[in-house]
Amino acid sequence: MCRLHKSLYGLKQVSRQWFSKFTKVVLAAVFLQSKADYSLFIKRDGISLTILLIYVDDILITGNNIESIKGLKQFLHTRFRIKDLGDLKLFLSIEIARSKKGIYISQRKYALEIIKDSGYLGAKLVEFPMEECRLSNTGELLKDPCIYQRLVGQLIYLTITRPDITYSVHILSRFMHEPRQPHMVAALRVVRYLKSAPGQGLLLHSNNSLHLSAFCDSDWAGCPVTRRSTTGLLCIPWKFFNFMEKQKAKDSFLIKCGS
Amino acid sequence: MVTVHCLIAIAASLNWPLHQLDVSNAFLNGDLLEEIYMSPPSGLRR
């Protein structure tokens, strides 16, 4: 038997130990850890602002002072073995392209992978992701629910840059526990919709003022299964309705609704 | 993911540079505070 002094891949403690070590190092460089998201670190020095975001071993750095960013990189190089990948191009399978207009984010490769995995590369295109929701708890149960669950899981990840499928995916994910044949057909329709424009993503404009806007809407007793109402909520950090930053939809627990 | 989204959006509208770093063998960096024992794999010689 040997006693371990350092963590090794495969240990269950490993991710926590790595993050606590990283946090210690970054806090020593007078960064403040965000209370809203522990993987976000911010350093203010007069008007200079440097922001660091970490996801396991991927680090994203931004800020208004290039010297401070360089300094931070050098500091991290002294503490860890780090590869500098330069400008942000790919982060968690999100492709990032920058131009004068702004930053374009898309998940083209990921979308194509989903289409390929479903065997729909040669399928006929459809122009919209879902017909009016008539999905209910009827129909033949799927023999292997895992295929449906995996597909919807992939679609959920794709909604990061595809708010146009958010609603359809939200409906599909209601049936994750007990998927049936009509649900699978509806999910594959979303895949066929993706095929019409797999590179579709979001353009984050460079000439936008950072104003937070919120929108909401509701559909009274719209769910055919429970007769419950559906409410939707959308928050975007822009004044204009030109892209969606975050969309949430959830069932309200109202069965009766006063008019 | 919302944080990543917001950060990219802010960097876009304020024209901030966005850089990416990748830590090699990140998980080998952690220090262990608790006692963990393992038997060395067979074939390992000191």
C-alpha cells in the first residue's frame, strides 16, 4: 500500500482539490470570487477591470486593460503548466467568431453531430421545429428510452446558441421519464429542422448598450395533458429584441386562471 | 453557461479582448488534505 501525496486522475476528490488549489492561487492575486457564480473571478484596480472565468481546466480571460490581462497570464504561467490558446475560438463546443459587427457564437459542429447521430444527414428539411403541441401520454412506449433521452439531452445543450428551438426542446423534455413513439417523431422533426441551418447561431452586436430587458408571455391552459397554463420568460442584456440571451419556460401550477 | 454567455456579450459590446487558456494535466495539481491509500498497479517497480 502507498499513501498518496498528490491527487491523481480517477480519484473522486480530484476535481474539488484542483478547484480549491486554483481558487487559492487566484485569490492570492487579489481577485474577488463572485458569489453568484463561484467560477467567476473579478479584479478591480482603479479603472482597470480583469475578469477570469474557469470551467474545469478551460480558462477565459477578458477585461478592459490588456496589460493587466498579460500580467495575469504570466502569473498563471508561474503557477501552473498552461497552454495559451490566444483569442477565444472554441469554448465547451461553442464556436466563437469575431468581426467588427460583434461576436458570433454557434454550435455548428455539435448540431451536425446530432444530425449525423440520428442518421438524418440525407433527410428532408422542415421549416419549423414543432407543430402545435399535441403531445400527450399516449402512444407506444419506446423500447429503449435512452436513445430519446440522449437526443433530448443533446438538444438541450444546443439551445445555448439556438433559442429558436428552446420551446420545442422544453416540450420534449417533459417526456424524458417515459418517452413514447410520437415523442420520438417530434424530436426527430427538430433534428430535421436543424438540418436546414446547422450553423445558425447568435450575433452579439458590438454597438449595443448594456440594458437588461425582460419579456414574458403565457398560454392559458395550453397543455393538453394537464390543462395547466404555460408561462415563458426571457431576459436579454440588450435594449432591443434582436437576440435572446436566456430563455426560461416553465409550467405554472395554475389550473384555474382568473380572467 | 449563463455566465459564459453574459461574459461574451459584454466583451462584444465593450470591445474587450477575449483570451483562452488551457491548463494541462489540471487534475494533477491538487493537493490532498486527507489520507488516501492505494495499492500500486501490478508491474510497477520502485
